[in-house]
Amino acid sequence: MTSLGAIILCGGASRRMGRDKAVLDWDGRRAVDRVAALARAAGAEALVTAGADLGLPWVPDDEAGAGPVGGVLAGARALGTERLLVLAVDAPTVTLEDLTPLLANGGFYEGLPVPMVVEAAALPVDAEAGWPLRRLVERAGLKALAVPEGALGRLRGANTPEEFRALVQHSK
């Protein structure tokens, strides 16, 4: 059994949403708290939020504004676990069933670099904060899995007020 740590990516500026996505109310809970509960349900022994101090263990991004790879790298160093579950704070309606194939096989879903499950040892030693997540996924050798039926909206999450309203409506 290998140790699993979770990194919740929270470092974005939320420009399209117009407010911090991590603290949006989802059925009476902040998005970050829903995602943290999901990570724990998935078996994460430890977790960090990357890029923002939201009252949970956290790490700053390697380079502010450079994208999510810096958060993945900083989170991996802070956690020190063998496997990493990388989640986005803007997808708080993802379910444990959505993550089951990733947890069993590692990888990511076709067209969506997050969520992902990656062996920490597979992270490229030359990875940089400014890399696109897709490059990290490719260089780590992760396999693309088919998106589970009906899960695309949950996995994609909400980046705009319209997407937020649609996802809230769909999750009821």
C-alpha cells in the first residue's frame, strides 16, 4: 500500500468567476472544504491547498501567477507521499465514484489534466512552475482514461458565474 497525499489547486486569480472560487458556497460549505472532504474520502492521508491559505494546511505556489504546475510541485514537496491526487478547487461536485478509476490506475481523464493521480517519483525533475499541466501529464507518462459517463460537467467544474449556476442546478 502506498501513501496518498492530495493537492487542491487554489492559486488562480478567479478572474472569470469574479470572486474567489475556493470560498464559493456549495450547499452550505465552501468549495475548498467539499474538495478536502472528497480527498479524505478517497484515502488521502494528508492534504495541502496550493496557492492560497484557506485555513487548511497549505503551500504557496512555486511562482505566483505562473499556473498550476507550481502548485503541484510545491504540494508534492510538502506532502512527501508516494502518490498524489491532484484536485481543482473549482470542481467541488466531483464524486468519489468519479475518482475511482484514477485511484485504481493512476492517470487523468481525456481532455482534462485535473483531476489526476500521479506517482510522485514520476514528476519530471526538470518541471517548472510555468509549464502547462498537459506538459506535466505527458512528461510524467500518465495515461488518459475515458471520462466516466455523466461526469464531464463535474470534472470540468465552474470557472464562470454561468458555469457555477449550471453546476449547482445540475447537482441538486
